[in-house]
Amino acid sequence: MKMSKMGVKPEKLASKEADTINHKLLVQAGFVRQLMAGVYTYLPLGLRVLRKIENIVREEMDAIGGEEILMPMLHPAEIWKKTGGWDSIDVLFKLKSRTDRDYALGQSQEEVVTPTMKEFIKSYRDLPRMPYHIQWKFRDELRSKSGILRGREFLMKDMYSFHLDQADFDRFYEVAKQAYLKIYARMGLQAKVTEASGGAFSEKISYEFEVLTDAGEANILYCDSCEFCVNIDDITSYKEGDKCPKCGNSKLKPSIASEVGNVFDLGDKYSKAFDLKVATSTGEQIYPIMGCYGIGVSRTMGVIVEKFHDDKGILWPAEVAPYTVHLIDIKQQEKAQEIYNLLDSKNIEVLWDDREINVGGKFSDADLIGCPWRVIVSDKSLTTNEIEVKARQSDEPEMMSLEQFISRLKGD
């Protein structure tokens, strides 16, 4: 992509409305624009990052047997009234049509996926099933804040699992947990599996996947010696300094964290509400146990920025960066075009700053955007047949041939 062809350019100053790092940098670098509180337009750079996060999630959900579908955002009120959600969920957006019918904008999909799967799940032979979708959600937040961390409209992955019994749900939960941790690791994040209340979804303990960040809203206690972690905002049986109840080796430490995913054991609440029954091997009719598994795709994008930035801009992890290479030419467009074409032929994603602006502006914009690698083509490149290469997080550039650089990127 040539920056001269991009409709959006980085800004010199951050938005005055920005109250968090992700809001400041994503707007200033040209990734998003705020339409109103909690609602954002994802510009070309931002959409590329969003799609990369989405694809990582998709790959790992497919790997554990998930089957992707796409469910609607507009729901009839009747299905929400059947489960009690119409009157009990205060963040539900409610609409009335010109025909005086009531509708809701989806804030979750239990009320849609359960009657849908009822058509296909008839016996124990049809279980387990793990449909999922990646779709926009809507929540009527009283105070939407923290950039894209807390929106009224946001992109989510929701997977719903159906099981013959509790033991099979427990088995699959461990599978899903490992898949979640792999997803976050691929994005450079270390997520802690955190006990929390089930809230409006379940009376049982749920699990949140929390990333430590000052921009978060969850107060957690965690153990340094093992994976134990608990959200203390709604679970009051633990306090700072308590001995870890899991390993007993360390005292619990406090931190602020941001939720990037969650898992709920739904029991048979929704299968009963929609009378979804299956026949066991003995012919007995039972209600399947359901699980719900969420990942905030757009929210995770904001958390990545909160975790990976410096005073110059964003530092995108390689798998989610909008482009791998930020190419800058210093009055050497012909040579830069040659390099651009070669990198593109090797399936290396390149953002080329071919604009006719001062070099300092190009450098500062490259730091702000935050691609993993910067390549500079100058007069020196013509005389030495080498390019100047600098990793985004490094202060020291290196001179090397283009072939050497490609080998480094390919891991050869």
C-alpha cells in the first residue's frame, strides 16, 4: 500500500477527547475515528488489524472443532422474553418498528443459537456441537469510555457448545481454555484465567481472561507462583496477602486488568427455555448442557495498544500488525518501487511512504503507526546495494542486503 493513496493520514496531535492510550494512538495514527461515545469507524489500517485478530481467533476455534455460522444482529422480542432477558438485562437495546413490533439489538446470541441448533440436535450422536460466529454486538452502556475497550458497538467472537452431560462440558472447557491462551499468545498477550461471577448469564462461577493493564476496569488478585487469579469486584472471599488457595506458595497480589475473553457454564437454562431435548443412548430425553465462550475482537485490539506502545507510538506484535514492513524512500522512488515489488512478490506486506514530505515527518509517522520493521532506501542504497533496516522497538538500525532482510523475515 502506498501512503500517497491513503485517504487518511496520521495526525501531529492527539485527539483532545482521548482519555486512554488506545484512544489517543489509534485516532492519531489513523486507525479509527470516533463517531460518538462507544462507536467507531475502523479505517483501512484499523480494519487490517481487526481482520488479523479475527483470523487468529477463527483459526484456533476451527482447530478445536468449532463450526462458523453468522447470526443476525436484529432479534424479535419474543425470544428474549422466553428467557427473561427482555426485562432483566438492562444493557439490551430495544427497538419498536413501524408495525408496533418490539425488537432487540443482539448483546449476546444464546436466544438465537439455541432454537437454531434445536433443528439439528436430536440425539446423543449429534453432540457435542460448537457453533460460533464473529459479529457486531450492541450494549446500552450508561458510560462508554476507554476508547475501543468499552463500546456500545463492538466486534465479538461468540461460541456456544452443546454437551450430553456436565463431564463433557468440563472436558471441552479445558480444550477451549488452551485454545484461548494460544490465541492471546499469538497476539503477544499473556492472559490470566480469572474466576468471576456468572452475572446475567449463569449462577455458576465463570472464567474471564484478563490482561494486566492500567487501562483495565477489573480488580484482580493473582498468584506469582501458579495460574490462580480471581476477580474481586464480585467475589469477596479473597483479599490481598492471602496465601494462594491453589498452590499455597505465594501471597495473592492485586492488579488492574482488562477482560479480553470469557467462558460461562450455562447449564441447561437455555435448552430448557427453548425445549431443546436430546435422546440418550438409552432413549431418555434430556436437556443438553451449554457453554458460552466469548472473545472481544475489537476490545483486544485496544488492549494490545495499551500493552505495546512507547512515547513515539504503537508497537504492533508481528501477527496483528497492519503491515510487516514500513518502507521509506529518501528521494529514491525508483529503487523503492523495485524493493516494494520484490517484497510484495514474496507475500511480505509493505506500507510504502512515498509521500513528498520531509524525512522527519516520515520517520515520526512510521513510529506512530508501529509496523514491526522499517526499511529506508537512500543514496547509500545505490552505492552499497544495501538497505537500512530497523526493528520498531530498536534504536539501532542495521545495513544489510535485501536478500538478507527477506531471509530474516522468513526465518531462514
